[in-house]
Amino acid sequence: MESTARVTVRQGTAPSDKPFGPTFVTPLYMGAVLNPINSSVIAPALVTIAAAMHTSVGGTAILISSLYLTSAIAQPAAGRLAEEFGPRRVFFVGILLVLVGGVLGAVARDLPSLVTARVLIGAGTSAGYPSAMLLIRRRARAAGLQAPPGSVLGGLAIAGAATVAVGPAIGGLLVGWLGWQTAFWINVPFAVAAFAMAAAWIPKDPDRVRGRSARDLVSRIDVAGIVGFGAALTALLVFLSALPDPDWTALCISVAAAAALVGWELRAANPFLNVRLLASNLALTRTYVRNGLTLLGTYVILYGLTQWLEAARGLSAYQAGLVLIPMGALSALSARVVSRRARVRAPLVVSALLLLVGAVATLFLDSGSPVIAVTAVTAVFGLTSGASNVANQTVLYKEAPPESVGTASGLLRTFGYIGSIASAAITGTAFRTHVDDTGLQHISWALVGIAALVLVMTVSDRHLARTDRQPAH
């Protein structure tokens, strides 16, 4: 696939001696921040949305899980589509979906309409990251490089972390001044800017579609595999959302759909979910799982602690957002530091240790804790998030087959979204009836278990040391 993907430098793109100049990377970073925007800005708006829609705070968890379920399915699908149709085309379609979803959510008057908007936004933001990774891979190959500069890959994580740093505060300020609708309106200027920059600065895709039959395209994209993957994840979400009253039927459907998916993918000529690769390349598989568990812990704090600060501590949406600024700022800082290093094992071990420290510290928080203590705890999770994001992304770039880096990158995000879905289930269960210190304690113990598992996985993973010694494909 990649042999025909040589990029050409045209007017408006980076010059040939600077293949990763600002004009090339800026639209990619802009597309990459669309998902963090919708993850962080809505966090301080959940309590206000619950009041406007006459539902419980726990009931708004569907606005989180619907976006992440859609993203979990759409990320690898967008990666596959980018490999087949071209990353620039897929990037544009994603931005348009974000624009439509932002407008729909802003004018919505009921919860189902908001869920629909979040689904559209989830599908649209899913195009940014795998398209960016594929464009970076192809640009590096066209420039004769084994791998792009570490700052380029790190920039994707830093852009997202910086957005998370200011997202809750900006979201809280906008919600406090203009209402919860601004959590959706904010997509409009970002989507318009990303579209304009991509149109001006990203080189056109080679025409890879003309002359192919519809049957050939369906086979290469593996539509059946995408549908099966979506069915398994959707049923799993239904099961998780029903907790603490488990819906065993949904779990059985999820398991059955997953089994059917594996059977199909083992026979597919162009599998959407390469089961054989996941079974043979355990380093890549462990990276997916480690990334998902780390983000599970991070998002439990992002959403759970925000709701607790507003409902139990009585902070405004803006004040709750301000408390989370150090978390995002330190996430961006740690991402930048790790992106300048070639090694991954040490940052991942330190990140896992910090995750455990933050989880244990959360156990000591209650309604009487000073705000500075809450801020300090969230800051620890920020350090964890930034370091692990960059290091896991680097491992993926080294371990993933070059010809399927788009799909592989999407799957990395998919496992992160599964973690986010699980975080919504944890917070929704802990705060099902009302938000209080008891619910926060339940969340904290769940975090301790998650962090301990991540630490054991990371320390015992001997392949990480070998990854430090090998170049990218």
C-alpha cells in the first residue's frame, strides 16, 4: 500500500528540506485535538446538562460513553479507510461530521438529540489521529527517514494534552457564561480552522479508488469485520452501563459477537482486526492493553472528580475546570519531556508508579479536603497521562507493520476508548443515585486495582527493553 504513497511537495506545503515543517504538522495537530476538546470541555457541563434535561448526573454518562463507543469503532475503521481512500480525504470527511455534530448538539432540546450529536462528533474526531499517523509515516518514507523526529509524534500527544489542560477551565467558563450549549458550539470554529488548514497545506491523496468495483472495496475494507467489531463493543457497553445490575444477555451477545468476529477475521483476506498479528505480536497487543488501562484511570479522575467537585463540594463548573488545569498542563509537559527521549521503558514504569501513587492519594480525599490537595492529586494523573501516551505511541510506531499503521494507530485509540467507556461505567455506578464521598471512595479503590495491574504489566514486560534498542520499521 505504502509504495504508491510518496508525497509530493507543492505550493503551500513544507519545503523538501523540511518535510515536517509547521505547515504540514499544524493541521494534523488541529485534527488531533478535536477529540480531546470534546472529552474535556463537556466534563464541567455534565451537571448543568443533567439539570436542563431533567435527568440524574449519572444519567449523563451516556454522553461520555456514546462518544467513546463510536470512537472505539470508528478509529480503526477510519485508519483502514485512510489506507484505502487516502488520509486527506478521510480527514476532510471527519471534520465535516464534527461540524454537523457540534451544531446539532448546540440546538438540541432532549437527551437523545445530544447523544446523536455526540455519536456524530465521535465518528468525525476519529478520522484525525489515524490519518495523521499515516500521513506522518508516508512523509517520513518519502523523505528517506526510518522514522520522523520524535517531536513530531510527541506533538500529537502534546496537542491533546494541552487541550485537556485548558479544556475544563474554558469549558467551565463558557458553560457558566453562555450555557451548556457552548460545549457543542466550540466545535464549529475548530472544525472550520482545521478544514481550511488541511485544504491549504496537506498534499492531495493519490487516486486509489477509481477503477475498483464495489465488491472489491467492500472486501478490502472488510465491512463485515467492522460490523462485527461494532456489535461486540456495543453489547459490551450495554452490559457496562447496566452495572451494578448486570445485563447478562448483553454480555452473552458481546461474547458471541466477539467469537464470530475472530472466526471471520481468521478467514478474511484483508482482516479489519488482524487476529493473527495480535496473537503473534504480543508486544503490540500489550501496548494496546496498557494504554487502555492507563486511560481508564485517567478518565475516571477527569469525569468522576469533576462531578464530585461540583455536586459534593459545591464548586461551579468554572471552578471545577480551574482545579483540573494543572492535570492537563503537567500532562503536556511530561509528554514533551518523553517525546525528546528515544527510550520507552523508563517512562512507562514511572508512569505506572505515578498512577498507583495518585490512586492511593485519592483514597484520602473527602468533602473536607482542601482544594489544593485535590489539585495535587489530579496533577499526578496528568504526569501519568502525558508520559504514557507518548511512550505507548512510540512503541506502536516501532512495532506496527508499516502498511497498516493507520489501522494499528486507530486500534491504539480504540483500546483507550474502551478504557474511557469503562470509566463512564465506573463513575455512573458509583454516582448512580447521588454524588458523595462514598461514591468517590468506591472510585478510588477501583483506581488502586487498575494502577496495580498496569504496574505489574509494565515492570514484567521484558520486550520494552528490546524496543528501546530497535529502530522504527
